[in-house]
Amino acid sequence: MAFTLLFDGDDTLWANNHHFERAIERFCALVVGGEWTEQAVRDELDRVEEAAWHRGGAGKDAFGRNMREAAAGMVLPGRLPAVLAAVDAIVREMETSAVALMPGVVPTLEDLGRRHVLGIVTRGDPAEQWAKIDGSGISNRFTHIEVVRDKDEATYRRLVAAWGLDPATTWMIGNSPRSDILPARAAGLRAVYIPNPSTWRLEHAELDPADGGVMTLAAFGELLGAF
């Protein structure tokens, strides 16, 4: 049976979040002090990013704005200009445009593409995401590609309609329960969860172990045994 397999980009097809984690380490070292322990700094940044989830989009520039906002609430006014300049430098030095495919991606897609329709649904800054898609060397393997602002139920329903997909034979594959699995299931799709230890903390969410519409695999290459 032929399926439509939709893939997340960041940390599913290619590595991404480690760039942000390194930047966060630098940010914590920059502002930590007094009551602002490393854990407290990280929690405050998470709070700011959660508040900006739908308002500010995603990607390096949005991340930079969130770090600036978090810093403004944590450092003394006299220190703030220097800290903001350092934050801007951290963002400039992030190598988010470099594409390093996850293990097994190329041969797995080559095999799956012989039997199924493949697509990419990835969230983030359009310019950044398209640079990664174009630089990945695998874009020609996909029939459908879209960069979206939000991965919510409405987005998946829109794509199903736009691409003429059958939800019963369409699977969303990704590392993020919050963006890839839960909203896809709410839209009637099935889903494959491939955990990644580098997944952004805000992308974690509880999955229902009794949900037969979600398959959990340990590695990308295991898709060959499933499809």
C-alpha cells in the first residue's frame, strides 16, 4: 500500500537544535549571577520563548529577539547595552545554515521514494528553512514541500486539502511531540515519532501510549521496516 509520508526538517532530516543549545550556553554564561542561576536563566528564556511561540515566529532572528527580551529582565540597566551587544554577536555567530543530514536519511528516502509519496513540512523562518532545504541535497526527493509559521491542527488540515491527501494514508514523521505528532493526530493524520536527544525543550509533550495512530521508532532508518 502506498502512503504519503510527510517529514519534519529540523532534527528529523537534519541536525539543528544543537546550534541553539550552544548559543543558550553562551547566553547563560553571559547573564548568570546573583539570584539568576544557570537554571533560572534557562527557565526565564523558556518563559519568554513560550510567550513568543505564535507571536514571533521561529528561527535565528526570533531567537535573538527572545534572548534580548530575557536579558532585559535579568541584568542591571548599566550592564544592558553591553549584554545586548554580546547577545547580537552570539546570534551572528550561529551556523544555522549549515546542513548536516541525520544518519540514514539519504538511503532511507531513496528506498521509501520508490513506494510512497514524500513531503516536507517544516516550521521556521522561511529564508533559513529554504536555505537548509536547498542545501540539503535531498529536495528533489519530495513531491510536497512547505515552510509553515505554525504547526497546528489548522495547518495540517490546510495542507491535506491543498495537496489532495487522504488523512488515513498520510503520516507525519518527526521528533517533536508538540509540533509534529499531536497536531497531526488532531487533524486525522497518523504519525511517527522519532525521538532526538537534541529536541528543543519547548517541543516536548506527553503522548498517549494507547494511541494506535502513533508509531515510535528509535532511528530514521527504521522507517524502512515500517513502510
